[in-house]
Amino acid sequence: MPPANFPQLTQSATADPPASLGLAESAAGWAPKIATGRRDATQAARFFGVAAMVLLVYAALGPAKWQLRFGLGPLIEHTMALFAITSIACAAWPRPIVVGGGFMLAAPLLEIMQALTPDRVPDLPTAACGAGGALAAALLAELSMRVRKWMRESGTSQGGETHGRA
């Protein structure tokens, strides 16, 4: 039994909120909403996609001393970075070819803009590797979307059966 000064939670979920809370009087508007479902996952992916883009621009144009290096060389690092960021963005937006094309254009533009910074030198091979990483991620995302769509369509074409799967 809880102590006497401990608040009791006996109110049903459909009951109106207590007036002391200052919440709306409708029963549907005061219950806390649980973040679940595809829409929330897409919103989270979009947030992380935009955050990754900001991080990419900062890494490309920020001070060279503040760069995070893995010791793999700039070509591999650019390929991996653009692959990862494009993958995140492709999870958020429904057209991976358009997203990948945007990042393929962004890679050389960011390299060109490095000429405007005092401690950076633009490099064509690193721009090409970054664009290649974006292309690989976009093609992989497009392929996975098509395979998922094909599996969904072939699974329902047999009258709802899933070809031996339970």
C-alpha cells in the first residue's frame, strides 16, 4: 500500500483531466501520445538526415584541425561519409535516386567551396569518391525498395499466402 501522501492513479484513461492541470477539457486531447509507427520513424530519419547534412557541411568547410579522421585516407573516408549520410537521407525521403543525385552534386560543390577556406585545398579525386559513395548508397536504397515492393506484391498475389512463411 503506498503512503498516504503518494498520489493515487485510479483515474481511467478516458476521464477528463483534473482542472488543476490546466489542460484541455476533452478526453482525447490530454492523454500522452506514444511515438510509434512509420510516420514517427520517418520523422526521426529526416531529423538525423538533416543533422548529418549539417555535419557534412561543417566537416567540409570548418577548420581543418577540428576534423575527425579515421586514418583510412581521404578517399575512403569521403566515400564512407557520403555513403552513410546518403543512406540516412534515403531512409527519410522516398526517392533515393533524387537524394543520391543531390549528394552527388553536393560532393564536388563542397570540394570547390574548400578553396574559399584558408586551410583547405580542393581535391578532385576526393570529390569523385564522395560522389561514388552517394551513388552506391542511392542505388542500394533503390534496390532494397524495389525488392521490398516486389516481395510485398508477390506475397499478396497468392490470395494472402506468404509462400510457406507463417
